[in-house]
Amino acid sequence: MSLIKDREQFNKFLDILPKLKNDEVYFISLSARNKYLTKDERTFYSLGQTEMFGREIAQTKEKLADYTLRKLEANLYSKRTRNGKEIPEKSLVCYINVNPSSMVKAYFQFQKEMNKQISEITIALQNGKDPNYSFVNIQTRELMNCIQKSTGTKHFIDIDCDTKEPEVTELIVIELNNANIKYHIIETHGGYHFLLHKDTMPQKFNLKNVCQKASGISPNKAEVMINGNGMVPVPGTMQSDFLVRMVE
């Protein structure tokens, strides 16, 4: 199975991603989401702990498609749901952190956590107690956690718009255009991500206020918020039955 369903859309997304600095990588993940399954399908598949079941990094944006995503695809051949079934394709979402991660920051944080755990193990052994090795035994997973959280250069600020109501999206577009902010739009299953170029934002621009205004006029009280982790579905891949795409 190929995660990329539309290479043109994927390449358009690659074009907006900046080059990485020496210590930076892109963090990308694959999740299975219960919310895209019917009630009967949730019972049948019993997804269990499959949210973000595959996590990889790319040292260059060129490696994203031909190396990193293929490694994520390989996870699908081995990963099973709680009752042993294959993960249903309609539940899958592929995410990327639009801002790169700093491996220096990540390793520093990981080292800090490891030193803390080793210290606690040593103290437990000195006191004749059974030490807790859980952190040490899952250190690969913990390192990935650190990489995901260790933002390097912040190129984009992400507005997560959880609706496609035209009055909401039009307000956001008008506010950004009036402030001469450069941005890109990703259309997802349930809304849009507005990726704002941080270096084009006026110093006194009140982005939080824009989000509040947009939420306030939503007929369905949809949420519009600044997405702190910058994690977005990857254009050119599927989010359940919807092709994630770049809006021209």
C-alpha cells in the first residue's frame, strides 16, 4: 500500500517546506483514528493503542517520499489491532510537523531524562529495592517523543480551522491578506490548516484575536485555534476517505 495517493499534491507541499539546518530533521508519523470508523467497525477492528503507531524522521525533505514514508508503510505489514486484524485503511492519517525538530535539543532532553532514570535505578539498587527499568526498556520510543517535542527553526505558525464554513474561512483570509501575511492553506477532512510564514507577520498582529473572531462567527461553534505542535495531515495522502490537498 502506498500512503501517497496524489504525488502532485505531495510535491506542492514539499515545495513550501524550507531546507533543514545541520541539526534538523522532519518528524512524520502514522496514526489509526477511531473517529473515522463506524460504531460497528470500532467493535470489529478494536484498534487499541494505534494512534501514532509509526514514527520516523527525515534528514532532508527529498527523503520524505522515497524513504521515510516507505518506512511508515512497512509498519502496516506488521502492526495489528488489538484483536489481531489488519489496520483498516479508512482509519489512517499521516501527519508531519511542519516545523523541523532539532536533534541537538532532542538528545539533550533525552539525556536529561535518561540521567534521571539511571539515577533512580542506582538509588533503588543501593537501597535493596527493585528498580523500575521501564523507561530504559522503551528508550527508542522516548527518544522519538523528545524529537517530536524539540522544535528547531520555527518557520510556520499553524491556524487549525476545524470547519469549512465559508464565513469563517473568509474572515481568516481577509485578516491575513489585510496584514500582508504570506500563508498556505491545507484542506483536510474536516477543515483547513493555515500555515503562516512567521517572518511575514507584523509584530503587533494579534493572531489569537483573529482565531477568537473566527470561532465567534461560526454557526456550529467550530474551533479555530493556534496549533502549538504544528502537526498537520500530509497533502497527497488520505485522511480517512478524504484526499488532503493544498488549496491554490
